[in-house]
Amino acid sequence: MQHDSLHILLADDDKDDRLFFKYAIEELKIKTRVTTVNDGVQLMEYLNQPDVELPHVVFLDLNMPRKGGIQCLKEIRSDKKFKDLSIAIYSTSGSEKDIEESFVQGANIYITKP
């Protein structure tokens, strides 16, 4: 286990967005480790692995195929083993409805993609 770095998990179906995100995180002046998944199904599979080292923060895109961000957020918040997991919604949507729903479902922060 690598406890000397900030473990970030990004769930985003857009390959370019995942790449830009990784580049931006690399610019931080802190030691980080970024894990990426392509959609909500992969996110939940990753988080539910036995003995997985949970990330410090999950950046979660709202609009993904197979399983969207809100559905993942609901599943995460309904499971006690994830109670301390910080979740940042990271989406192109600036819709007040999406922002409100994200916070109602337990997101810690909402970030609109540039």
C-alpha cells in the first residue's frame, strides 16, 4: 500500500478527458497516484474488489454509458464501507438540477469541466 501519496480515482468515459485530468494532476506539487476507469460499472467493480485500497477521492463524471454518475453516487453512499470516501462530481454539465441532485445524493463538491 502506498500511503505516502494521494490516491485519486477518476471515472470518466471520455479518453481525452482522462488524459487531460492526469496531466493536470501531474502538475500538482504533491505526490499523487491516479487510477482511471471508463464508466460507472468499472468504477463499482474496482471499489468492490476484496482488499482494494480505497482512493482518497473519487472524481466522478455524471454522463457515462452503462452506469451514470448519479447512480454510482447513490450506490457508494448507501454502502457503509465507503462512508469516508470523498466524491467530487466532475462534469461538463453546469445545470442547477444536476448540481443540486449531486449534493442531495452525497457529493462533497461539484466541479464543472473547463
